Amino acid sequence: MILGVLMNSGKLSHTVAIILKALSLGYQFGFDIMEVTGLPSGTVYPALRRLERDGLVSSNWEAEQQALQEQRPARRYYTLTRPGKEAEATATKRYPLLSRLIPEKAGNTR
Amino acid sequence: MSERPAPLPTDRLNRLSQLDRWLLPVASNLIPRAKRSDWVKEWQAEFWYLRHGECNARRQRNRVVEILSLARGMVADAAWIGMNSLRESKRGSAQSCLVQLALSCVACGAVELFYEGSWRSLLNVFFRYFIGRFMLVALPAIFVAFATMPRRPRKCNRGQARVSGMLPDNARWNLFLTVKVGLSLILGFLVCVLTSLPVGKALGHNGDWIDVIVSTIVLTTSLRLALDDQKHRCQRCLRLLREPVRLGPPSYNLLDWNGTELVCADGHGSLQVPEMQGSWCWYDLWVEVDPSWHRSFSSETCP
């Protein structure tokens, strides 16, 4: 339903489509997405928040223990929800060049 | 992820540290307290990864631009979260309803002032319209609206009158209703004047009948909307109830209860609206919940 609303209202913009595609290819962090898409942080973070609010993306904190073992802070990572995956599939169908624009993340075990 | 990248040059490190040390606490003030620590932690983690070399050639070339872009992004992110939280907290509230009505009145007044050109001629039009047409329609419309006014939902658990602000709940309910109806009447009046201006200029006195019809429709509709809106508000915080859920199967012998339940987003209670309002007194019922239930109802606890 959310997807239908987004598509009908034209809110599934190029930016959102690119971010959804990046997330589907295994880029899970804000800076990762900025790096691979070339979008500025002022676009990526508010877009991620909006997608999370609309239920297309969910976020989780990485396990503290694992991060501590590797002597680094835990990160918040973003993943696509089921409606998010549907939105991503629709966006890819609508913008076919997206698949060629963003390379799959190395080590992505989707 | 487990591989630690090479560190960055010192000047870039310093700039990033300044962002982390100075701008992050300032920007975090835009975030509501409940979400602040998570937001700061997220940005600190991202800065850590950036500081420890997760960068590409594009960034190496444009250090200052990159730092400025990051700063802008951080503030934009904080501002978005702050605005969104504010919008969520005000959505459907009594204040936002009154502000929207007042702003609509101001907008209509401004358009009419622009159309008429001067205050004096605008006031003249207002006076003529108010005495000549509006009063004729408004008084019967107000009478009909209040005669058929939806009954205030009964409280399931009647207790002592609660005081959740400066005024008791009942007084706040009535005050809000009065102000809302007043603003709706003013807005209705301004909309009627707005439509009558071009009609009057085009048709002269023949346009009077059209004005009366328009006034009747606008006033009746606006008053009905204002009164119906009141029916679906929380009796404690006056926020619009939401999440309508149908309850109970439709009964063959019409004796079992079935209808719709709406809840207050702040967790004050629920309104049960029966599918059929029969002569056997199936009125709307406001079920106020104990404060210990607030967390279960409230949207603030949702992830």
C-alpha cells in the first residue's frame, strides 16, 4: 500500500530509487551509500529517515560486543523491509540504468 | 568491515574532529531528547570510520568542500528529525487545528484585501455583506447545526473531573469547541465574501441569490465539519483519534455490539463507535484507560 502511495504521488524520486538500490546491493551505512551514490550527506540521511518512517527501511544497531572486539564503535545499519524490496524492484523496473550505475558491494552475501 | 583502513592526513583529521567536537553537540539540540543519544552515537560512529580512512579519491581532492558538505548534512539530518518529531507531536492536535483555521482566515482576508485595494473599502464590503446576507443565513445555520449537534461521547469510567492543564477537561473541551466554531464561522464568512466579490461584479444585484445559496452551503458544511471533528477527539488531550479498527461481527438479530474503535495516539483512551445507533441507546463510548496503559497505546513507544 505504501509503495502504491509512493508511486502514485510521485514520491519515489530518483534519489530514493538510488538509495533503495544501494541498500539492496549491500551498502548498509550512511557513508557507504554516500560513497557509492555520490549523493551528499544532507540528502542521504534525511532520505534514510523518511524511508524508515514510511516503513521501507529498518535500522538496527550492530552488536556492541563484535564492535568492541574489533576496537571500533558499533554502527547503525539500514536494511530494506519487504515493502522496501518491492519498492526497489519497482524502481529498478522504472529506472533500468540503476542496475548499471551502482556496483554490488564486495562480500555482499544477499 | 573487520579490516582497519589506513589513517587520514592530519589537517583532515583535525577538521573532522572539530565537527565531531563542536557541531555535533550543537546540532543534536535540534533532536528530541528521546532520540538524541542514538543520533549522536550514529554520527560519532560514522565520523570514526571516516577519520580512519574510509574515503575515496574524490574526497581526497576536495577536503574543505567535503567537510562543509558533511556539516551541512549533519545539520540537515538533525533539522529533519526535529521537524518530523514536531510535526508528529502536533498532528491532529487542538492547537494545530486552530492555527490552521486562523491561517486560512488570514489568507482569505489577505486575498480580499488585495482584491479590494484598501482597508476602508474592504471593511465596507464586510459590513454590507454581514448585515445584508450573512446574518440571514448564519443564524438559521447555527441553530440547525447545534440542534443536530452530535452528542459528546459518554465516558465509560466516570470519575472526578480531571485537570490536565490550567483548565479542567470539560472546560478545555468546551473552550476548544467554541473557538473552533467561531473560527469556522469567520472562515465561512470570508469564503462567502471572497466568492461574492467576482459574482457581484459580474451579475450585479442578480448575484444576490447565488450569494445566499453559496453562504448556506459553505456555512452548513463548515459548521457540520467543525462539530463532527469534535466527536472524534480525545477527551483528555483533544487530539484527533486515529487507527480505526472494526470490532465485532455484524449481528443477525442486531443485538450484539459491532462497530469501530479509534485510539488516542498519546494513549489516553479509545472511542467505541457502534455501527448502528439504535433507540436502545448505543451511543459512542469513550473508554479512558489507566495511565499504566499509556505505553501500550502510545505511538511514542513504537520503533
